Amino acid sequence: MKSESMTLCFPQTGKSCFACCPPIRPTGYEHIQHRNIIARMLRENTEAFNGHAEDKIPITGFSCWALGYLDKNHRLIGCLLHPAQNRGVDLRYRTDYGEKCRRESCPEAKAFSGLRVREKKFWLHLADGLDSFYYSSRGLNPLFEMMNWGGQLLSLIASNENHRAFRKESFFQSYPFFSTNTPPRPNAYLIKWLVDREGTHILKSQTFKSKFEMFSGGISETLCQAAQQNHPLHPPGFHTHLLDLDGDFLDLLRLSARITKTTKQDALALKGLVDKALEEFRQGVGRV
């Protein structure tokens, strides 16, 4: 199986993700909250769809007339205008959001695309048993959160586990760290730094989980205070995410410490502060 043929959107496991459709939806909206209504709409859209028509029909409200079932068993849900459904012909111009639909790709899907085939299969087992509605839910599909820890960590865990199949329950029992309330993106740099030096076994320790939660909160406060001391009123520089530095570290600055603008020099100084704190934490935790 080719790596590029297995995507987070279409994992080839009898389900699909349609969370990003339509491209106009309220923050926090999930299809599964309105499952019965959406399921009826999907049936109606599929039955009414004419793949030979060329007229443009705007999207109204929070639903798209071209979102429907892609198979006879009504297991796969997706865009009826997508080129994969029309022998390579892209019909998405028929909606007024066609260009946005072509660009749409969530950060989690991008992280998944960077994994090798065996790694993709390893992680997809966390979604075993989910249908397309559950699979498309950010709250119910654990893959959405796991992908945000970054490809490097995901690849390492899969390799260390010899790519053996893990169901959701057994995985989170083996890796209690991932049951933490600590969000991935603001903390990915910290975990990557520690795992590089200690290995993934620390993520299996309940003790490490508890201590890291406290450490993470402290780092956030330390960064905020340091940034305020340097530039209390008007932070200079560029938008943080545009700096030529480790993206995970920039997420730590932006999402944890709320440092949205800084200079590269100041960012590097903060990185030195963080790395020093990480080394002290590492020594303090010891072998877990």
C-alpha cells in the first residue's frame, strides 16, 4: 500500500473524515451533535446529486449540498464533487467555496501525511470501531489530539512498539501521559526535548505525568515574566510564528506563554532559559 494513498481523511479502514466540510461552520461545531439531521441530509444530497451538471450552486447555512455518501453501504462520507469521485475531474468550482475546499487541510492531516505506512497503520488502530461520524469528531477521535504531538514523537513511539496493534484503551493504559490535560501543541517542544534524552519510556510513567503537568505550568509563567521584563509594553519584532526557529518551540511561546511578537534574539534567549529549566527538571525527576 502506498503511503500517499492512505490519508487521515480517507484511512482505507471503512470510514472517512468530513470534519472540515463545509468550510463555513461555528467554532466547536461537530457533525455528530446533529447526527440524525446530518444523516438525512447526506441521503438527500446523494440522491439529488447530478455529476453531469455544470451549474454553480452556493452553499447556504452550515451545510453543503455536495456533501454525501460515497459508497452504497453509507459508510464513507465526503465531497461528491472531489476529483477522486469523478475520474480525476474537479467539480468543486460548482460551489462558491471551491478554492477554499481545495486548500483545506487540517494540521493533523498534514502530520499524518508525514508518517510512513507502518506508522500510519499503528496510529489508526486508536480509531478502530469508529464510524465516519465518530471518526470526524475532534472530541471522540483520539487521533486528532495525538497528531498534534508531532511526527517525530509519533514515529518514535510506533517504532519502539514494533508497530504492533494497539487499541485505544490499551494504548492509553500503557501511555498514561497521553491522558493528561496538558494540550499537545504548546508542550510538544518540551516533550520532544525530554524524549530525545530519556526515551519514550517516560511517557509510560504516572509519576512523570504528574510532575510534567506542574513543570509545564511553571514554564509558561517563567516565559511570560521574562517577556514582560524585557518589553513590558510594546514587544518589538516579528510575529512569533514567522521566526526561523523550531516550530514546536514557537508554539510553546505563542500558545503557552502568549508571546505573539518577539525578535529572534529574544526568542533564542528564551529558548536558552527553557532548555536550562528542562535539564533541571530532567535531573530532578531522575529515572522514572
